[in-house]
Amino acid sequence: MDDGGAFEKEIEKITDGVIVGIMSTLAIAKSDILGLSVSERIQLAEDIWDSVVEVPQSVPLTEAEKAELDSRLDAYHQNPGAGSPWSIVKERIRSKG
């Protein structure tokens, strides 16, 4: 099953959301961003996300989101070997493109 197209569409949807947010506060033309290659836009989205993650206290969470995070953390502590490290997941995703 080739879900590369679906992945690319999802990235574009995310990137478009990021673009709208950026454009509301910065003078960056959407055409400039869309002129970037897909890999460059993905990198831009990653860079923006990394900047958000640096200040987690500024990202409000609902009680349901907090409960979900607690549940996932508990599951991890019960079986830490069940998942894959982000570096491996990211490489697996990138190798499909």
C-alpha cells in the first residue's frame, strides 16, 4: 500500500495551517513558502514545531489531553520497549518519500 501521497497531503495541510498562523503575525508571503520544495516546507514545519516545544508551558492543554498524556506515559513505563524512538520513526517516514 502506497500512502506516500496521503502523507504528503497531510504535511501540506499541516504546512498550510502553519503558514496561516505565521502570516497572521509576520510578513511572509504564502507564495514564498509554497515556492519551497516539500522537504524544505517539512523542515520549516519541524523548525516551527521545535520552537513551540521549547516553551511547553505556553501550549495550553485540556483536561482530556492531560489525561491522555498521563495514560500514554503510564503505558510507556509499563512497557518501554514497545515503541520506537522518534529518530527511527522520523527516518522511516522520510524514507517513504
